[in-house]
Amino acid sequence: MKKTPLLNIALSRLIASLGHGDILLIGDAGLPVPSGVELIDLALTQGVPDFACTLRTVLAEMQVESHVLAEETLRHAPGGLPLIQQLHASGELGTRKLMSHEEFKQLSRWAKAIVRTGECQPYSNIALVAGVTF
């Protein structure tokens, strides 16, 4: 058995396959998934799993170099934003880039995969750029 808290086979396999600079996007239930981008759908019902729990679990396995947020995330302050701010302040999310929500949706076309949560608060999305552990 694994020692980390991530039990989802598809998500664990995806994180293990990431190379330096690959993008993993964690999104709310309404974020569109571009054709051709892998979707790992964790959503069970509204709020399950929520954005914050999903982000914490992914970070238990993924080395992050930087992250991208939509400017609207900061303006609308969804429930997961305090966690993002805390993780950013501690250095766990690396550097930050901001862009419009429309640009964020364009960026999602370059993601290796999108993880869909059950989060139903708009702008509960983050793009994580993989780093290296050495």
C-alpha cells in the first residue's frame, strides 16, 4: 500500500507521469474540459470532493514549481482561496502567475490533465506546474 493519502489510481498514475513543466489543472465542477485533454473526474455530488481537500491531497504527491490563477479567483474569493494563499505564502506552490479567466481556459488546452472536483463555487480553479525534486 502507498504511504501518501492519495488513493485514486488514475490521479496517482498521472502525477507519477508528470515531467518538469507539465500542467495539472484542478477545477471546479463547471470548468470546461477541452477536447483531447485527459479528465480525471472525482466529482460525486455538489461539494464532494471540495477544491481544498483535492488540492491538499494532490500536493501530498506532486512537486510544484509554480501555479496559475485567474484574476477572478482573487476578486471573487471562493472558499478554497485562503488555502491557496497559505500554500503560496509557505512556498508550496512556487511562483504565481495571474491571467484572466478566459486566458485560464485557453491554458487548460495545454494541461496534461484536468482534475474535476465537486466544488460548485465559481473560480475554484488552479493550474499546477510540475517541478522536480532534485
